[in-house]
Amino acid sequence: MRKSVYYEGQDLEALANIPRYQNWIMSGFRRHLKGRVIEVGAGTGNISARYVSDVEEAVLLEPAQNLFDELKRRFRGKPHVHPVLALLEDLSEERFAEKYGANPGSFDVALMVNVLEHIEDDALTLSYLFDLLRPGGALLLFVPALPWLYGTLDVLVHHVRRYSLDEMAKLVSERGFTIQKLCYFDWLGVIPWFITGRILRQRRFSERGAKVYDRLGVPIASFVEGLIEPPFGKNLMCIAHKPNPRSDAPL
């Protein structure tokens, strides 16, 4: 029987209303989002809402009941969007595979935004996604970067880790994916995260601070990163694909 999951992190409320930041993330992924998409850890659908109208079908996995209720309500009336109360490994069960077409090689895109860092066995998770993707399918990952930046805010939201560039490259490549793009993201965000999480050691997210950064910091950071790839950043963005023996062309 599936174990009940409850997400108790306070960050979702504090970070719910940061549209500029979320749109910035999606600007790097948008052209890859097409066909059948599986999103792991969809939460309440803040990221999902930014792409589901542009894809053929979206299967949104969320294991936490308290988040799933809002996710399901949010996409009611969209027949091509399927919120599923399940963990990724649950998809191997016949009832899920049949109902949502979650068979090996059945998805064009796998998306995880601020999710992989919460999972103990991240390698196994990527192996599951590799199997679910069709040849040429895209893997889109957004994770926290810089292990030395790990602080009280990471503990607050149950981050298992922050990734270095080399660690992420090795992890993704060893699962069989070919990396198309792997880069730092949000160089400016390193400063407030370091101050609040490492120096002040705060144990609560500031909704006001998040909104201020979204309004003032994001335009500056995104403008600079549009001109030059930053040598460091608060996050990593990874775009990879499952090799296609016939063309080896990414989606």
C-alpha cells in the first residue's frame, strides 16, 4: 500500500507569488516542452500552469496529499492534464501504466523543477525517467547549486543536497543521457541566499523578500545572463536527451 506523504515545508507559500522568476526558469525550457510531458513533483502547479496549454498531454505527479488537492482543483476541466497522486516509482504499477500511458518509451519530455535535490536516490530517479522517455526525449532539470551554499534555508525545505556543476554532469551522463546544456542560473540570488541561510541562519522564508527579489533582482539577473553565461549561480539548469540510435537528435 502506498505510504501517505505530507509536505510541511513553508517555502511554497512564501515562493508562490514570484511570476518573474518562474517565467525566467521556463524561458530556458519552453521550446523543449512539447508532446507528452511527465512532471515529477508538480506541487500545486505553479510551474505546470506555465506550459500545459502548449503540450499534447501532461502527467503531473505529486505524492503529497495536501498539495495534490490544490493541483487537482487547478487543472479541473483540462482533459489533457492528468494530476496523479503518486511517486515516480508507483508508475510501474499496472493501474497507473494503463490509465496514464506510463509505459517505457512513452513520454517526450520529463521535467523536474526544484525536486531532485529532495530525493535520496537521485540516480535511481533519473534511471526511471530514462526508461519512460522515448529515444530523443528531453530531460529538463532545475536544481540548487553550489554545495558550500547549503544553509538553514536548505534544511528548512529538506534539501538532501546542492549540486556542483561536475556532480550534475556526471550524474546525468552516467544514467545514459546526453547533455545538451548545463549551466549556472541566477548569479545574483547567491548573495541573499548566502546572507539569510549561512550568515543570519534564518529558519523561515520571507514572502516579502521573495517578492522584492522577484520585482527587482530577477530583471537584473536575467538581463546579465542574457548577455553572458555566469561562472556561478544559485541554481543549475540542465537540458539533456535520451540518445536516439537513428538520429541522436534532441527533442
